[in-house]
Amino acid sequence: MRVFTAAIAIAIAIAAGVLILGGYFFPALASVQTLLLNWTIILAGAATLVGVFNLIAVHTDKIRRREKGSAYSALLVIGLVATLLFGMALRPEHSFMRVAMNGIIVPVEAALMGLLTVSLIYAAIRLLRRRADLMSVVFLITAATLIIGSATLPFGNVPVIGTLIYPWVTQVLALGGARGILIGVALGALTTGLRVLFGVDRPYGGN
């Protein structure tokens, strides 16, 4: 019975993959491709809701057990439920939701980016202390240059660094690296998809 179920799962996964892939090359399969992609979006949304409810259940259990950090779990659950209820009642376009976004979520994201910046500099300094080679020096100089170039100062941008070096690094070097990472991710996703499509990897069957 288990082998039969696994075979059905493999057949469904391969058939769905072939139909979606064929929709890009054969116009006759475009409607089937759109239907399958819509089903995928619905399933992804349902999986997101399951994840949200699981998050609430885990942190509610921490609050009930009074474990360490349960106060943060309570704040998380209250904020999540309140945002969900207000978003469903007022809709995301409401002015109150925009104020919540601009007054709470955006500053929190900015604070996290600030912590990331400090952690980056600290990691660069530790790297320089542990292994003082050329690449460590380049890493530290690049991180410091980007922070100085993007900092908001009373007198404006730092000469040369903020007006010349920072734009060149972010728009040439960093953009080229980001494109390389995206190409690598795309090739990895393509390889994984082909392995699933040909039945080499069977995550849907527990293998």
C-alpha cells in the first residue's frame, strides 16, 4: 500500500511538472499551466496560514508553561493577532494600517538593518584579528566605506566616498554580485526541479 501511494505521488508530481514546463513551450497547455499555478498559489497561502497558526500555538504554549522569554512570546502573539484582525476589518489600504506600517514595522526593520551593520563591522574586525590577510582588509574597508557612504549626516554626503565610491560599489560591484547570486539560485532551482521531475529526488514520498 505504501509503495502504491508513493507511486501515485511520483506520477502526480512528474505530470504536474511536465504540464507546467510544457506550458512555456506549447500554447495549448497554457490554460492547464495557469490552472496548476493557481492551485499552487492557493496551497502556498494555506500553508502560510498553517504556519501562522502553528506559530501562535507554539508561543501560546510557551506562555502557558511560563518559560523563559514568555513575555516576548505574549507580545508576539498580541501583535500578530491584533494586526491580523485590524487588517481583515480595515483592509490594508486603510490609513490606520499605513500608520502602523510606517510607525512600527518600518522602524523595526530599520533597527534590524542597523544591528546587521554593527554585526558586520564587528565580524570584519574579528576576522582581521584572526586572519590578517588581504581579503580581510578588503572586507573591512568595503564594509566601512558602505556604512560611511550611506550614513545620513548633518552636512550631507561625505566627499568622494558618498558621491563617488559608494555609488560605484553599490551599482557596479554589489549589483554584479547580486546578479551572480540570482543566477546561481536559478541554476540550483532548475537542477532541483529537474531532479524532482525525473524522479531522482522524491521529497513528496518522504525520500
